[in-house]
Amino acid sequence: MSLILLLTQQMCVYLVIVYLVSKTPLFKLFAESSKRLPHKVFIYVVFSLFCILATYFGEQTTGAIANTRAMGAVLGGLLGGPVTGFFVGLTGGLHRYSMGGFTDLACAISTTLEGLSAGLFSYYLKKVGKEESLYNPAWVFMVTFAAELLQMSLILLIAKPFDQAWELVYVIAPPMLFINSLGAAMFMSIVRDQKTMFDKLSSSFSTNALKIAERSVGILSKGFNEESSQKVAQIIIEETRVGAVAITDRHKLLAFIGIGADHHLPNTPISSKITLDAIAQNKVMFADGVDTTYACSISTHCNLGSSLVIPLRSNDEVVGTIKLYEPKNKLFLNINRTLGEGIARLLSNQILYGRFEQQKNLLMQAEIKLLHAQVNPHFLFNALNTIGAIISRDPPMAKKLIKQLSQFLRINLTRTTGLVTLADELEHIDAYLAIEHARFIDKLEVSIAIPAIYHHHKMPAFTLQPLIENAVKHGTSLLFDEGVIKVKASTDGNDLLLSVTDNAGLYQPSTNTEGLGMNLVHKRLQNLFGERYGIEVHCKTDEYTCVQVRIPLDEATL
Amino acid sequence: MIRCLIIDDEPFARQEVADLLDKHPDFDVLGQCGNAIEALQQINQHKPDLIFVDIQMPRINGMELIAMLNPEQMPRAVFITAFDEYAVKAFDNNAFDYLLKPIDEKRFNQTLDKVRSNMTPQPMENILPSQLAHLPCYIGSKLKVVTTTDVEFIVSDVGGIHVHSNKGVSHTQLTLKVLEEKTPLFRCHKQYLLSADAISEIEITDSGAEVTTHTGAKVPVSRRYLKELKQLLGFQ
């Protein structure tokens, strides 16, 4: 009976050590199957030590040693595979052999066989894809039990004299069988629990990170400001459950949510030193409240006790910070530190993308403005010349033309790059065509057949007018005969199609100015509505050029 | 009397010049043309002393038109432009006469004075295109512009000048001499100009050679030009 207690004591010492190790990063080495050599060597060293120590601490019983060596050999085999198991067993066995006693040879051989058989069993489990069963304590119990039965049998077979061996086995078999099996099973159970906990933790970490990413996508890319920061801070605090979340730009607080929100007010200048340092040094700053003290720079009653400040970067330049806080009575979790840095990277990318988009848009708008503020000088001076010629022979006509020219110029100069109705666009076209008609009299015929139901349809300003101008400038005005331009509307599924067809057929894809204007219209429509919208050109040389605008019929997409 | 022709594709613009000229009885307006092809016909026919020519015209612009004229029958020219920075710069550099639209009457009158005092056409070689990218042609009464690179050969006979391109035959007012100078086509016969790119086969004959073009047409090469042709094609 006392033997059981002694062995249990021994086992407990091991289990305590194992438990402590399981709290360190080293435990990962037990929780993963070893595939690489350094890992196998590690397993070998650890479990060989187990065996040796077990022999040392073993209880001298009737000329032999009652011990927990089997635990080491079996676990070494299970975790390290047959080869590692064999060597663990051999090392433990040789050590036992060196201690002498009438069972020395039997113990040496049996320990080696225990390691090897456990290794073979683990190999078998891997082969049949049941690797997870390795960590099942019940299995481990049985394997160890079987291994110990083997040892006992070998002692009976090999140790001489048999009588003494039988007496020994009679005394040590029950405690050793039981304690070794139980110890090995408990060892595995500890490893398994740690493994499960770690898996759960990392899966909740990933879930958190993914949720934040999913919920915050697109918010900051629309602009890095108070409004968007507020939304993102809300998402982060909901997903991480830290004490408080703050987002700043380089100079002031943009958003603060959580504990201390009463005195950390958005739109106030940054006051904490660690934030300013994070910005100045472009470095993650962490005040855990223990080694580095954290004290709120605004209020002495502030309950926040630790803070993590991570710079937000656009390219390499710091554009702001994101800060996570925990109150004084709560530890700042390591996981939240890592998560915080991940969030910062995510937000930085969004800010960068937003800036890029913004610049692209600005550039495009500037291009459009430039293009349209620039009234074709040829058109303008020819129009003035025409009016000059008409003025003395037909003053009312001249007056009308001046009015139409003014209207055309006014639309061109004042119209924004925003949305207008098709009716607006047609008004612009009418003013333009009135002048062209006067210039070319009977050489230009334009028919516009757009049903009134589409007149209130919205589209970007300067969608249709430049196409008509192109049709005249690069099409009909180059004809010796009469130029005919037809403007039509039709539908194709859920798309509205507007087409401008001339009878010149002189479209050349490479024509510079024409290409530029049309490309801009095309790009703008694609940007606004999506890739499949925009402009399409069909041309049959010397017969016709048809330019077709495709926009969604459903205005809800605007 | 100074006989003039007004060339502009906009009717009111032509009318405006005609109206301004009305006040000067020593100028007589022979006619008005809406494009370069008509203008070429009229110039060949009426041989005006002075042309008012708009630079911006369909297909063949004012500059190209002047480049197409025979140097012997070159009239005095006054350019008109609504807005053409490059042309205006060139005119200023070469002291050519030009008018800006809308036409300022004072400047118009000054220009007429200049023309009266000196009727000699100004040498314009350095601002005119040296090669013609397009040839003004007609088929029946229909005007047509033929791209120079499409032309296989050009033949002159009593009926006029005929342009054979890979898209058919048309006729032109341009002379063989101008065409020889201002296009990559070369002379292969007294009456023929040939494009080197159009040659498919050459057969030596008693009188020289006969070229078959890609479209299958036969073009005679006289002995006089055979050597040049062979050199051109790298046979000698």
C-alpha cells in the first residue's frame, strides 16, 4: 500500500512540473506531433530524463526498483514516434541496467520495448488518420497499461530466480500498472486541455480579427475623419471588449468610446505623451500600467490604467494613431496587443486606399472640368464670325444666335461635374446644335428621338453633349455632302442605351482629342455604375460611326 | 481688276468676306467654294489672282490645298482662320497675310492694300506640307478623298488624270507634275506614275517593261525610266 502512495507522490511531482511547463510556450512542443528532427531530439531528451529520474526516485523493493519509468518511455514513444520511443526506452533501459539488481536486464529490455511499442502505436494511429486519439487519456491509459503488463511478463521470463521475480511482480505489479497508466493519461490530459484552450483562443482571435475587418471595411476608405473614426472605434470596442478605444489623427482626438469618454472629448488636441511619442517615433507604444505606468493626462479621476498606442500609417507617414485602453482593475491582454497591431495595419491600408481613391477622383474631376471649361476655340470664333456675318442682314436671327451661344457657354462654364437629367443634357445639345446649324445651314441635319419618359433620367453632366460635338467635329463637318446625326434611346434589359450615329464613318480610335473626351466619359460612367457600363463605338468606314452610351435604367444605383 | 475666289466651308463666313469685298470695286469675286476639291476645280478653271482661303476645311485643309496647286498658276493667297495658334505663328514668321475670324474690317482693308501693292504670290514652301496625305478626287459629280498610300498608279490621258487605287478609279484635278513632286509615286512613263508598293510583277518587253500591280492592272514602263525602276527595286 505504501508503494502506491510513494509512486503516486512521484507521479504528482511530474504532473506538477508538466502543468507548469504547459503554461509556457514550450508546451506547444508536446501538443504538436513531431515531424522534424530538432523536435524529436527535444522529445527524446525530455522523456529520457523522465525515465532516468523515475529510476532514481524509484523505491527499492526486494532487490528491484518500483518506479514510474514506463510513463516516460510510453509518452516518449507516443509523442515522438517509434524511433524516438525506441531511443527513449533504450536510454532509460540502459540507465536502469547500470543500476544493477536481479531485474536489471529484464527492466532494460522491457523499457526499450515499451518505448518502441508506444511509438509503433502512435505511428499506427497517424497512418489510419486518428492522430487526435493520441491525446485521448483513455487510450494513453490502456497503452501504458499494456506496456507495463509487457514489462511484468518480461521480468517473470528473464529475471532469475523465478521465485524472487514472482514475489517482486506480485508486490510491484498492481501499483506500477495503475500509477504509470494513470500518470501517462493525466499527462496527456493536461496537454490536451492546453491544446484545446490554445486552439479556442486562436480561433476566437481570428474570429475577432475577421469580424473587425469585415465590419470596418470601406469605412475609412471614404475618408479619415471624425465620423468614420467614430464608427470604426465603435466596432473595435464591440469586438475586442477592451475598456476604451480612441482614434486620433496627428493632432487631435477623432473618436473616443468607452471608459473615460466623459473627459476624453473628440476634436480636442492630443495630450498624452505616449501618443505624441508614437506619432513622432512612428512606433507602437505600450504602457501596461505595471512596468510602464500609465496615467491619464486629462483627469486624475480617470479609471484607465493601461494603454496601447499604435501609429496608423499611410505609406510610411504616420497619419494618426489608434489606442486601446484597459481600466486599472483589468490586465491588458496580450491577445489584444497583437490584435491591436493587426487592426492598425488593417486601418492603415484602408486609409491609404481611401487617399488613393480620393486622389484618383480629384484628378478625374479636374480633367473633366478642364476639358469642358475649355470650349472648343474653333467653335467659339466661328460662331462669333457667323453671328458677325448675319448681324447686318438678319438682326433678329443674330440676336437669337447670341442668346443660344450664351446659353451654351453658360452651361459649359457653370455646370458642375455632378449629375444632371437627360433633359438638361438635351438642352445643352440644343444650344450647341443651334450654332452649328447656323454655321453649316443645310449641310447638317440632326434628329433627336428620345422618348419623354427618359427625360428625367439622371446621368453625369457632359455624358451626351461631348458625343454630339464629336460627331460634328470629327464626323459630319468633314463631309462634302450633307451630314446626318441621329440621337436615339432604347433599352437592353435593365440598361438604358443612348446612341449618337453620324453618316461620316470617319472614327479613328487613335484620334487624340476625340479619344480623350470620349475616354473620360467612358471612365466616368464605369466608375459610377460599374465595369459593364460606359461607351461603345461601332464604325463602318465612310458609312457611319455609332457611339453608344450604356447606363443603368434603374436610377437607384446612382 | 483683281479677280478673287473665296474658299470656306461655312456659307456665312464666305458671305462675310464677299460683303466686305463689295465695298472695294477693284476686287471682283469670281465665286465661292465650300471645300478644297471645288476650289481646286475653280482655280484651275478661272485662274484667279487672289484667293481667300480658310485653313480649317473638311478633309483637305487650306494649306494642303495650296500645296496642291501648280507653282505656275499659284494665286496670291490670304489665309483666314478662326483659331489656329500654329498657323498664325507660321504666318507671322513668314509675313504672310492672314485674317482672324470674326474679321476685323480695318485689318481686312489693310490686307487689301497690301495685296494691291504687291500681287506676286509669296513663296510658301516652308510652311506647306511637302507630301500630300490625301488626294482630292471625284467620281462623276461625287467628291472623294483618296488616301495617297492606297494609290497604285496614276495615268494621264486626254480625258484627264485618273487615280487607280485599290478601291477603284477616280479622277483628279491635280497635275501629274504636282503629283510626282508631292507624293511617293514615281514616274515610269510619260503618262504614268507608279507606287513602288503596288508592284507585283515586272515583265521586260521590247519597249521597256510592263508592271502588274497587286490588283492585276498593267502599267507600262518606258525604256527611259526602266533603269531607275530597277535601281529603286534593288535589281542593279
